[in-house]
Amino acid sequence: MEERRRHVRVRPFPDYPLQVILKADPVSFALQVFDLSVRGLGLQLTDIEPAPKVGDELRLSVGVPGAAPFEARAILRHLGAGPRTGMAGVELVGLTDEQGSLLRKCVGELLERGMPG
């Protein structure tokens, strides 16, 4: 199987507060984060109506520890099938340097925490 990912992904720890909200007019949905990288997120998109499709652009609010939430655009790149239904991979696009730095810091902290001591 060919690896699609271009960046290392890490899983957030339960005590590491990541908040991602899908802004879908007229409502918003809090999403579960399965993993993150410096340019993407693995998210649970179950029960989102109307259901987004691969290629759709999503508006997200991304909250990471130690910083105010920021608005981000994301392209839906992958949707899970079978037992992985509802799992989705999104690519964050148009990030500012500051937003990219915040994500790099998060990935670094989670990598460090995940390494055996």
C-alpha cells in the first residue's frame, strides 16, 4: 500500500486539549481529532449534515494549547470506508507562518511525549 502522507502525524493525548470546530452555516460541529501533522488533521466526520465530499473546502476553527483558536481552510482529501467510515483526512491550506509554527510546536510536543523515557 502506498503511503499518502507527506508529513509525520501524531496522536493527541487525552490531556492535550486540541479543539477543532467545523463551521458549517447555520451550525457548527465540534470534531474529534485522531491525529495531526504540520499540514493536516485526521478527524471524525460522522453525523455531519450535509456530509462533506472529497475535494470539498471546509472552514475550521483550530484551538491548540497555549494559543487563541485560529480560523483555517482545509481540503477534504480522504474519507474512510468500511470500519473506518466517518474518519477523514484534511489538508490545511493557506496557513500563516504563525499558524504553521503553532502546529509544528504541537507536533513536536506530542512526539516528545510519545517517546519512551
